[in-house]
Amino acid sequence: MRTTPVAERPLVLRARTAEELMSANPLSIRADATVGEAANFLVDRRISAAPVIDEAGRPVGVISQTDLMIHQRELMGTPPAADPSRADELMTPAIFSVGPHTPAARVVEEMLRLKVHRLFVVDRAGVLIGVISALDVLRHLDTADE
């Protein structure tokens, strides 16, 4: 019996739900964080973006290194420490989220349809409980068994 080489086997998503795909307890930034705090947060943790949350822990936007660079370009010459702007003034106000029981295949479809690198997972109250990045999806891909 001949077997198909691993490189030629189709890929299969081994997660069934968003909860299985997500990284729980994602790093997040308070909406009232200053530009300096947001920049330090992203750089210190070596991440490109993070959800911005309100006092109740609900995501209200996403702030990225790109958002910070665009803002800094607009304020040329103003030192970040002297910038009174807040994270919620710079963030992208769109939140793309799914519930923990959303089928994994639908999560991937949504990421592709929306052309986003991450989706946030929220509970019934809208509180942030996880994040699913493209890397999380890749970690759950495996070759199909013969």
C-alpha cells in the first residue's frame, strides 16, 4: 500500500470552536491609557496591536503600532511623553468579535472575509475573554490522516 507524502496531504483544522482556537486572557490596553503608555505596552510585549477595553473589560477598539506611527507623524516634533492623547482617540474603533462557541471554520471564514489578522472572543456580556490570531489558526492546522 502506497502512502501520500506528508507535504501532499490536505490540511485540516483540528479545532472545533473559537474557544479551542483562542489565546485566553489576551493582553489589552485601557481606553484612557496615554500614547506613551500604549507605545511602551506594545514595544515591551513585542506585539503589533492590542484590544482597547473600557472599564467593564469590553473591547471598544484596537490600537496598533501603525496607529501610533501615524499619530506621531501628525505631531512631528512633539515628544511622546508630552502628548496628552489617549488610546481611545487613536485606536481603530471597529471590533470584530465572535463568541466562544462559534465554529472554528466560521472563525477562519470571517477572518478571510474581513481581511483581518485577529478576531476577539467575547462572552455573552461582551467582555473580552480571548483573541484568535492568524498564528493561532496555523497552530491548529495539521495534515489529514490517510
